[in-house]
Amino acid sequence: KNETQKGESVLMEFNHKTSSGFFTPLNRLDEVMVWTAAICLYIVAKDYSKAYKYLNKLLAIELIQNIQHIYTKILIIQLIVHYESGKQELLEYSVRSLYRSLYKKNKLYKSEATLLKFIRNKLPIITNKKKMRELFGQLAYQLKNIHKNPYEKVAMGEFDLIVWLESKAQNKEFGELLKSTY
């Protein structure tokens, strides 16, 4: 909780300084990094309404839609927020939309296809929590193996997808597992 408060304090200071004109980010990519970190902070804190607020800020930046790997990273994080906040309909729609977009652009890497296939095909039909944890663990293992190929590794930046999956598999808090991992 204390780390979340510290993170929010830094974020509020950044917001205040940029909105007051005191300072401007070096470029839009700096802003993208800060907003992405904010989303991750709120995922750890389980404050999904604030995570959505920063997702919307990010998705409103036209520049990122032209930088495919950043845009894809943000959309994958959005899937995580949909899942965590229990917005199943948004999750299903977003998975289909992201899959189609990446497939049409010939930018669908094996790691992304594996994750999207899991969310689309396995996640909706599993009701047993033990089986769900087992499948999250299997997906984390699959992605670790896929990521051994440097061309397949999804650059998730501030968000560690593997640790998030492992937190689901081990039924542990994401934030606690992040702390013990790093």
C-alpha cells in the first residue's frame, strides 16, 4: 500500500507539473512511458477505474497508433484490465479486435497469438479456480519458452506479463510477486 501511495504521489506531481506548464515531457513517448507506468501501478493497487483513466489517455495519443509494438503492448495491458475488472464483454470484443488487427497487418507474433488464443478460447469456459490457476501456469510456461526467441519476445516494458500470469497461477498478489521477482 505504501508503494502505491508513493507512486500516486509521483504521478500527481507529474500531472500537476505538465498541466500547469511548469514542464513538458521531452516527447510524447516520455508521456506514454509515464501513463503506462501509471496503469501498472493501478493494476497492482487493483484500482481499475484509475487504470482505465490512464488507458484512455494513452489511447488518445495519435502517435502511439503508428508505433505498432507500443500500441500492441497497450492493448494487451488493456486486456488485463478488462479481465481484472470483470468486464467479460469488453474482454471478448477487445481480443477479437486486436487479433484481427495484428493478423491483417501481418504483425501477429506467436507470443501474442498464444495469449490471445488463451483469452479467447480457454478463459471463457473455465469455471473451476484450480483448473484456471493450472492453465495460467501453463500459459506462463509457454510464453517463457516462446520468449527465448528474441524475435518473439513481446516488449511489455513496464508491465511484466509473465509475472502477472504466475500471480494468477500461484493465487498470489501481483504486487507481491513483482516485489519478490525484482
